[in-house]
Amino acid sequence: MAISIKMKKNIKKFATFFLLIIVFIPASFAQASYLFDGTDDTMTGTFTSTYADPVTLAAFIKISVWATGDAALELGNIVNDIKSSYLIRSGAFSDEWSAVSFESSLGIPSDATYTLAIDNTWVGFVGKFSSNTQRDVYLSSLADHTLDTTNRAVGDVLQFIRVGENLAGGGDFTGRIANVAIWNSALSDSDITSYMNGTCPTSIASANLIGYWPLSTNNSTQNNDGLDTGGDLSVTGAVYDSDHPTITGCDTGSIPREIRLFAGFKIKILNTKLKLFAE
Amino acid sequence: MKNTKYTEIIGGGVILVILIVGGYFYFSKDNAGELVLPSDSFLFGGKSSSTPESVKSSTPVSGGGFISQPTNVTTLTPKKERKLSSDQSEYRSTKYKFSLFYPKNLSVQEFDEGRGASTIVFQNPEAGLGFQIFITPFSGKQITEEKFRQDVPSGVRNELRNISVDGANGASFYSTNTFLGETAEVWFIKNGFLYEITAPKSLVSWLSTIIETWLFI
């Protein structure tokens, strides 16, 4: 009987301790990614508003083996068509990565390309499309960068988003994608460095962050946490995965509010009028 | 008989003078004095007072900013000629990208809450006037129930109304706070920030006229 009481006390202590752990675990930003198998896995969405250049497309990617033409992220003028769009994808030659502008009428591409082996490592992949005559690609860091200035006229009603595939349904990506973002501005060098270093996109040029998809929830719809009121992504085939890049600062919205108004006073309401008395 | 008539005339005159003088003092009290405020406003639920030109009630909100979705939205945009009057000052924040006009008799204090958040307090305790603005980085388009409960532990959200302040979608509602008692709240999201404006409920009409001057810069 005595043992039984002691056991009960221990169970109670353990339960209390366990409960305290649960209560005081700080809320944190869960991180994850989506795995694309290279055969029709994709995420599609449409912004409510339309946008024009300059735009910046960014995603974190992790691949096992480089393959040609794998599309990470595309923003275009025409649904289900690569004509008149901006795309970041792997290039034509081994370990090559590209920021591509497709012109409006025939979809003729021109790309800035950079060659870097990135197998089995999470890296930031950024395409900056400043105008019809300037596109930049960045991989892993600001230094790993190339510029292309060929004239490609891209329309100015950018609206349609595709992740893990191009807008025509080809270029299926093999590997993981996370932390996808689109700005309707050309990011500065320091902003691109911040992104590459894992700063949460909500803290980078936030007034122009039209689309942000952390890809951190296991859900068939990935909500757009950016400024555009639409842009939620519908997931087809891609699989939620616990592997992820390290992204910091995405949980800043959790700061609780303090009431500081009339601090140090006692409040009374007399006949609908507010009266304050010093404490 | 004659005296009675004179007495009636003089008495009536005195009452009239009392009414005129009393009425003058009652209606001419300024913000620093004993201002009696109605308990409702165009920005909030309940009986509506007169609606200024800059306020329009219209169609259901699209991409609204709050947890649940009331059907109508009250749109509040700054007046075309946003001119500072002699009894107003301008508060301008380049960090949080907004400007508003507030009564000159209020003092302003800013509190850095860390991680990009701030509280700005406008108050005149002697006059019983004041409101605060809490601003925090916010990545979502909608305020979640979790965030609401974090900032409003009472969980009270009465007469919820969708609003739009200079193009920013959000909501107004009445709530309660252990210190302030009944409160009027205006919350909206813009440029990656969540703005929470709070005042005692008794000041709701006064607060609305200040929010009417809000401009994103």
C-alpha cells in the first residue's frame, strides 16, 4: 500500500514535470521542404494582382544529381505557357544554373548562367530580373553570380506561379525545394546575401514580398504568406519532407502585445468619462 | 396680478438664459476638458453616428484581414486635403511607413519591444485621453486565432467589423482588458506589419477621427 502511494506521487510528479515541459516549450517556426520526384510533381498558383519587372525569384534547393532543365520556380503572363515568363532552372551543361527570360511572342529564352556543383547541399537559388535587358543569377552566395543583357521582351502582367515544373508542364524538378519567395523588386546585394544566409524573406524587402511560401506545412495547399491576397499554391504529387535549410527570423510575429497606455495610473469611468488617478 | 405676470416673464427669462449659457458651456468643452463621447463610431459596430465623407460602407471584403469574415467592409481613407490644423501634430514613422495626425495635447512615447516590434503611446492622462499602437512584423495575410489570443488574453471580440484603413484590410471590434476595462480595437495588416490600435471604449468616437487621418507613406 505504501509503495502504491509513493508510486502515485512519483507519477504525479512526472506528469507535472511533463506538463511544464509542454507548456514552456517556446513556439518556433517549423521548417521542412517538399520532395519532387521528377515526374509531374508540381505546385501551381495565381496571384490576385498582376506584376511587372523588376521581379526577383528565389528558392532553396537540394539535389542529389544535377539534371538539365529542371525548373525550380517560374512566374509568367500566360497560364500553362512559358512564353512571356521568368524562370529559375538548371542549365544545359553539367552543374549549370540559370535565370531565364522567355520573350512574349515565340517564347525565345535568354539566360544568365552560373556553374557550381551543389549536390546534397541546401543552397539559395536567386534569379533577379531587372528589365527586358538585364537578368542575374545567384547561387549559394552573392559572389557566385552571372549577368546577361540580351533583350527579351517579357509582358507586364505577371501572375501565374509554378514550383517544381515550368508553366508548360515540363522541366520536372528532381530534388527538394523550400523557402520559396517572389519580390516585385530587384533585390539589393545585401538583400540577396541575407536570403542566401537564411534570413526569413519576411524580413527582406518586406514591402515588395508579394509571394512567400515556407513549404513547412504538410498540406495540399501552401498558403502565400506574402503581400498578394492570392497566390496560394496547390500541391500535386510533391511530398512533404522533414529535410530543410536553416531559415531564421520567421517567428517574429509571435511577440505578444503589452498594454502601455496609461501605465502608472488607476482608471475609473464616471458617467462615460474616463478619469485617471496616479497610482 | 401684474406682479405675478412680471415674475413669470422674469422667471422664464432666467430659465432661458440658464439654458443658453449652460448649453454654451456644455457644447463648447474641448478635448482637454470634460468631453462626453458617444459609445459608438463609424469604424465600429453598434449604433452609427454620422458618417464622414471619407468613409464608405461597401461590398464584402476580399482577402480580408481577420479570423472570421463579417460580410461588409468599412473603408476609411484619408481626406483628400489632409491638412494639419492648429491643434494637431503629425506623427510620422519611416520604419513602419505611416503618418497620422493627433491632438496636440497628447504626449507621445515609443517603446522598442524587440525583434522589430514597437508600441507607440499617445496620451494625456489628466484629460483622460489616449490610445496606443502596437506594431509587429507579420508575415501572414490573416490574423490567426492563435495571434489574437496571444494579444487579447480575454478572448473577447464583440461587434467585429471588417474595415480598410488607407487600403489596409483589417478589423475593428470591442474587447476587454484587465487594466483598461472595455476597449476599442482596430487591427490591420500592411507592408509585412500587423498594426493593433487600442483605446478605452469610451474614447471610440475620438479614436475614429484620429484613425481617419492615417496615411501609409
